[in-house]
Amino acid sequence: MKTMNYRDAIREAMCIRMREDDSVLLMGEDVGFFGGSSGITAGMFEEFGEKRVRDTPISESAIIGAAVGSAATGLRPIIDLLFVDFMLVGIDQIVNQAAKMRYMFGGKISMPMVARLPCGGGAGLAAQHSQSLEAWLTHIPGLKTVYPSTPQDALGLMLSAIDDDNPVMFLEHRLLYDMVGEIVDMNPIPLGVGDIKRAGSDVTVVATGKMVHEALRAADILANDGIALEVIDPRSLYPFDMDMIAKSLEKTRRAVIITEENKRVAFSAEISATIAEEYFDLLDAPVVRIGALNTPAPFSPPMETYYLPCAEDIVAAVRKF
Amino acid sequence: MELNRDITSTMYLRMQRIRAFENTAMTLFADGKIPGALHLYTGEEAVAAGVCANLREDDYIVSTHRGHGHIVAKGGELKYMMAELLGKETGYCNGKGGSMHIADVSKGILGANGIVGAGLSISVGAGLSISYRGTDQVCVCFFGDGSSNQGTFHEALNMAGIWKLPIVFVCENNGYGASMSQAKHMLVRDIADRGAAYGIPGVVVDGNDAIAVYNTTAEAVTRARRGDGPTLIECKTYRHRGQFEGDPGIYRPAAEVEAWLAKDPIPRFAGFLQEFGLLSAQEIEAIDQQVADEIREAIVFAEQSPYPAVEKIVEDIYSDIIEEVRVR
């Protein structure tokens, strides 16, 4: 059985496409000689050289703009913004430029770029380096957003993200980098196709990113009580596989949605609202939504643990059904 | 490129096209035929025409919210521009962009832009793309004095500098960032001085002198094509109209406006062309007539074109997804 960690899977996908296609290049702070701030791009500088693995100054607007302008003129850039939090420094280039150029120009331009956005809490990095900003991205027409939870998904989704002719926001949870997983194949995973990480018949749990693993842990705990959770990882937040969730609800009639976002106006609210608007008849109980507390991410370890959602929150919610 | 009759005649034609297009847009806007907002380029024609006369069709330009002049000067067609201003299906953007988002990628026009300073970042990408592909294209990035206070200006000049990108940064200093005069919005007098902060040459030029703009740009374009990196050119000019149509303009002293109107770049250029025998009075008249005809055709084309079917609102967001109409 072939295994790989999440970090290597992301790198492997980038390398595969860079070997096949000269128009693919990688840019960002520390991605070159240094090998990436989390070691993600180790060896790429040596293999592809400084022209294709480009170190940039700390200038988020110019980095994202470099992707927008080069994607509009024939390249397929990948940018690494180090932290999703740093995207905010150059957010105009994502929201007003990358996302809207095709539309504003009447469909006469392509924007094949990938923004790698390491995200998530649990590493003691406090309020400006721990956020989950899915809702910011999925709110914007013109962007696609993916969020792998396993090495296999990271590999397959990155291949598809690079192949896509639209701007793809690639969320990667920094606490998953060391997670090792089985690699069954090296194929692209189409955007918009969810994955049932564990089949069950009692409650549907929709989870993203690191929360997929919390959901699986909750499933283990509840299995002892004879309760079978069905854990669905949408993998792609836009396009979004609502059909998979609906099909699961036909069976379970109960839904828990867990994401690592601050709960207020989170992407999880969109999933919940869609279930309420379109699949209300499938429900036997109100949808339960679990997220981080509505506070900035705190620094002190016990506080951060208290702030983040976890398996026990799912267990408690399911026991109340 | 050496300045010759063909080039000067094209420059004059484009300056008149811009002026006529803007005057027509002004009237149509006043008549309520153009929705939204309108930022006219009137008075700055020598900059767009002088700069773009140095460019090939495969060179890129990145434009601004005051972009009509750049688009005309880079070869944009009046009828598609006018149709876009009126929100018609036949417009450059099929009616989805309007005045602030006109683009024609086939002519290297990477778009007007409604966000002040955003084009600077995008020009870095276009310049990178040229340098990466190893062609001898260049990218001209137009922006205003107001943009030069945005972070994007500083990030872009720095990155273009360290990567020696083939970009010509053309600052159209019309003296005002929205309603704030340059004296109030920055302490430096010459924006070209800011080039020094990034190790790239900065040059000041009279932006109402088409020949001076042409010659200065020629040097910068040559430098860029040679792989010697970017140049910052500051063109001192003035907008004849407000920041936007409907701007009461109370922030500009009447005497200042009068003085600049007297320095109108078009009669000045026409006078120069005749004085040096580059165009005769008859040739000038013929060009003016040609422009008048083009404008008439553009108006008819735009007015007779249909509006886009509203159902098309969901198309062109993605290359491969049509958003479902039911999502409302």
C-alpha cells in the first residue's frame, strides 16, 4: 500500500503538473530556496529552478496580482500565501479582480490560477494566523474553493485545481500536513464531488478539513453506543455536492454540520440553510451546526482548545437527537 | 520607433477619436442614455496616443476607471465601446462590464478597472508572463496620481524592479486624486521621484505634448524590450471634466481650469503637425471627418443593438459552470 503525508501529496501534485506543463509555475514567500515555510515546497526549487519556483517579496497584492495578470496572459500560476489570514492584505486582487474578470469582460478571458491558503487553528498561532475563512471565499461568485482533509484528496484536488480554467482557492489545514494516508491512485478528483468518509445510517455529519477527522473520532465513540454516523466530506465548497448530502439525509433524516469557522455567518450556515430551504421534508429534527466560538482565536493552549470545535461537541449533539 | 508621418497621423487620429468619443459619451450620459457612472478622459489624449503609438498589437496595456482613452489608443473599436457604455449585447463585454470594465484581450487590452491602483498589481503578472515566456512584448500600466499613494503602486514597482519586468509604468498626473489636489495628497512634487525608491528610472514629461510623450515612451519601451526592466513615466496633464460626470468640480479654481483648457493637447498637436509639414490642413480635416463618421456609426450601432437577454446573467462567471437561476 502506497502512503503519503498531506504535505507531500500537495507537493507531488504540483510537481506532476509542473513536469507536464511549462506554463505552470509557483510563487510566494519562502517557496524557493527555503523550501516553503512548512516544508511544502522542499526540493522544488532544485528541480524546477528559480524561474518556475519564485521567491517573492512580502507583498500580497503584488503576489496575487502577479497570478491574476499572468493567468490572464497564458500562464497557470500557483501562489502560496502562507496563511489564509494574509490573503486579506491583498483581498482586492482575489475578490475584485481574479473572481470577476471573466464576467466583467463578457467571458472573454480565462483565469487559471490556484491560491494555496494554509488555514486553521490548533497550533498556538493566535488571532491573525489561525482563521478559517471559507465563508469569505464561497460568498464570491467567480471563485471555486476546495478543502481537502486527506493526502489522497489533497493530491487529487490539487491536480484538478491546476487543470481548472478558473481561480481555485485551495485551503489546506496546517495541522494536517504530517497526517499520513493511503494513496489509492494519482488521478484528479473532480471539483464538486463529495466523499463519504464513513458510511452510517443514523445521523449525517457534514465536516470539512480537520473537522472530518473529529467527525470520524465522534463516529468511533458513538459506534460503542450503537449509533452509526455517516461522515460526509464535501471536499469542494464551491462547486458543492448537495446531492450527496440529500441522499444521505433520506436515510438518516438528521444532520450535524461541523466546520472550524467562527460559527456566526459561517459556510456551515449556507449548508444548513440549503437543507432547510430545499430538503426540509427529509428532516426529523432541526439541523445542528457546530463551529468555533465567535471570538478571535486565543493564544493560551487551554483557551484555544476551548475555542475550537471537536468530536465531543458532535457526540453531545447526536446524543440530544 | 522613429517618429514619422504615419505615426503622427495615427496619433492625431486616435486623439480625435478619443475626444469625439468622450464628448459623445458626455452628451449621451446627460441625456440619460448611459447608465451608471462615467469618468471621461478628455484633456489627457496626448498621453494615451503618445504612449500607445509605441506599442504593437501583441503588447499589453492595463488601464483604469478613466480608461476610454487608453482603449481607443490601443486600437479598441468605437462601436463596441459605445455599445458597452449603453449596456448592449454587442458591447465589448456583452453588456456585463460597462464603462469601467472594457477589455479586448485580442488586442492586449487587459481591461479598464474600477479599483484605483488594482491595475498596478495585474501589470506585474502581465510583465511576468512576458518575461517567463521570453518574448519581446511589453506591458504598459496606466494609473493616476491618486493611485501612486496606494500600496499596490509600491509593491508593483518593487517587484517589477527586482524581476526586471518589461513594464512601462505611465502615471497620468492630472493633479487630483478624486477631489484632493496633489499638493494635499502627497508631499512630493514629482511622482517620477518615487521610482528612485525602487531603483528604477523615473522621468517627468509634459503630458499635453504628444511628441514628448511619444519620445519618452519610446525610450522606456526600448529598454523594456531589451530586458533592462521597468521605467516610471510621469505625464503631467489635466482632466477637462470632473472626476466623474456630475462632479460639480468645486475643488478646482476657475483660473486653473482656464489655464489648462488653453493648453489643450489636440489643437497644440494639430498646430505642430502643420508647422512641421507632417499633416496638411486638408489631411487634418479629412481625419476629423473620418472620426465624425466613425462616431455617427458607433452611435447608430450602439443604439440599434439589443440589450442582452437577462437570462445570460448566469453565464461567464466560470468557464464550466452556469450558476442556476433558481439560486436567488
